Amino acid sequence: MKYLKLLILLFVAPLFSGAQTPELNTHTLANGVKVYFLKYGKIDAMHISVMVGSGKKNEAPGQQGYNSMVATLLLKGNTRFKMEEQNDRLFAIGADVDVEAGYDYTGLSANVLSKDADEVLTLLSAAIKEPLFEKEMVDQHLSILRNYNQADKMDIGQIASIYSGYVIHGKESPFGRHLNKNQLKATTVEKIKEFHQFNFIPKNTHIVVCGNFKNKDVLGLIEKHFGNWQSTYNSLNSVSFDQPRIKKRELYFANRTAATQTALQWNFKAPSIKDKDYLSFVIANQIFNQILFKEIREKGGKTYNISSMPLNTQNTDLLIVRSSVRSEEVNNTIALFDKTLNDFNNGGFTQEEFTNEITRFKTHLMAIEFPDEIIEFYNPVIYDFKKREKLLKDVEKIKMEDVKKVIQRYFVPESYKLVIAGDEKILQTQLAGIKGLKKLGVKDLE
């Protein structure tokens, strides 16, 4: 019943106003944990997100996949609660905990009624601070990785993504390295624990709470559950890498035996979210998305779907276009994409398309209403809160000329890296016709 009640409160009833701006308050515990309160709405419910500044960026050579492994194992039991007890307690209050491992952060988050905040923080803190990493659980997870992290078993889209990281960043960067069988054989429980202890520390942790609650009460609960957290390692594992450079058109191929289709991933340089032109870039990409779908899916009939989206992290700013196509249409699709991109770069969009995307973007902003959506949009750990507050007004100031300028700079036909993943035997004739194509293999990732 409690679970159903929470669903009604958070996901059905339209009780939050998209026009309301949350109130931000920040605090820092004595041990360095940073706390952000986003007061919002009238219903006694909240979204709690615990973000640790540990991501793929923190994986040293030989630690490929460690951050994702840690994230997966956080909810597999800890020194306070076995996994079954943890899950039973979450079910009793109708709260689901989500785990996410990214380039920059690893996080646990939950939607919960405000009255159950103490229980959720009890469980979240135990999972973050005291995971067991039981050998049976670690070995089981490693076995899955060894079995499925093989070129003949991976999805073609995943293969295109992995090799895109390699050709963009190189193996000197954690973004260019990937799991391999020798590294997985050398991975142990002790190494996983050490990675967690080194990166999951109070000074590297941010807690973001959004909803209707009393700051004093929730801060007291956070102090109760995280205030006594101490770590063997006390200094931040700060890392930074050079931004990728993509200056010319390069094409690569990775074989996936028996693939029934072929994956294509185009990679472009993109502006940082801090760049003054970033908002114009977002609008430009929305227009590009619509044009790609119309030209390549609807008119060309080359694919069921093609999408373009920015990837912005602390060390990487990219624009990524992904699609899967019938293998016999690979070269035709690449040619049609190049034509569409060239037309777009030369001003190939209308005033109507521009106006529609501005309206669509504003509508999206106005539709944000639930606590988890508020955190995703305003998250002060990632974004400049004051700039996000006035984003709606900034969108209204964008002119068509602003969008054309960013298109000239970033949507450049001669500046992308394309990775093709498919069955080499089926594609042999087409690949032979691609000038300058570079072939990639498993050894490139070892």
C-alpha cells in the first residue's frame, strides 16, 4: 500500500508547478561531505541523491571497469544489512534505490516520503560507506563480465561505442581503455575494495535533496548518518585530461562476426556546458536531430532510428550520433549522412524549424515538476544554479543567427570520427570502397 501511495504522489498527481524555481541551500559537514537542499513543492515527499566524485575518470591502467563494478556491488550487501534485509526495508517504505555509474560520478538515489527519510538515509549511507564486496558476489560479477565482454557476444552498438572511446582518447586515457580478459583475470576482491576506499571518501561526496521538508530536520539526519564517516584516504583523487581533438574526417571499422546489422557512431567535438554558446548548440542539435530523422529514416529509409546527443563530462565534450542500419546500406547511409550534414552546415534549416525547436525546448522546461526531474535539471553539483534559474529567459533571447554560428563551428562535415561495427564478411565489398578506412581489433584494447 505504501508503495502504491508513493507512486500516486510522485508520478501521477500533477501537484508541482513547472514554473516554480527551487530554493537552494548548501551546507558542509565537518568531515567534508557537501549537502545541497532544493526546497520545492508542497507534498511531503523528496528525492535524495548521494553522489560520489568517482567515475570512469578515476580508473588507472589495469582498473578498467572498476568504478562500474563498485557501483553494481554497492547494493549487494554491507556490514549493516544483508542484501535481502536491505531490499525488504526498502520495499516496506515503498522506495526504490537506483544506482548510476558515469564518467565523473557514482550515485545512489531514491524517491521517498519525507517521513521515511531517516530509513532511506540509513540504507544509503550503509551502502555507500560499508559495502562488503563478498567474494561470491565479486566472482559472480567477474564471471558475467568475462562471458559477455567478448567481441562475438557484445551488441554492435556497444562495440561502436567502445572503439569510439579508443579512437577519440587513446589508451593513455581511462575513457579510451576497456575491459580485457587479462585484466579481468587479475582483478580481485582486495583490488575492488582498495578502489572503493581510495575514491569513496567524505570530501568526495555530495548529497542533494529535493522536495518538501524542513532543512534542519533533514540536515540532522544527514549528520547522523554521514557525519561520523572517516576514511583512510583523506585527499581528493583529482584527475584531469586533455579534451579530445577531432580535426579531420576519419573512418574506422571493428568486426562483429555474425552481426545481422551494422552500427554507426559519428563523434564530433562539442562545446562545454560552461561555454557561452552552449544553449545555442543545444537548439542546433535539436534541429539536427529532426532533420537527420526526416532525411535518413523517413525519406532515405536507411534505419529505424538515428539520434544525435551531446556528451558533456568534466573532461570530455562530444556530440555523438548513433544509428544501426541494414548492412547492405552502410555506404549509402554514410553518404546520405554526409550530404545531410553538409546541407545543415550550409544553413539548411528554416525559420519554422528554428521556432519549433525553441518552443519545444521551452515546453520541456515548463514541464519539469517532480523532485527527481528538478535535481536532474538544477543539480548544483554539475550546473551553475544561478544560470539554470534564468535558462528559460536565456532561451527566449536566442536568435537564428546564434544557432547558425555554432553550426558552422561544430557541425562540420570534414571533422568527425566514425566507427563502423558489423560483420566484415558481409561488409567486405562496401568496406573496400571506403578510402582511408582503419581496421580495429581486440588487441587495440589490450
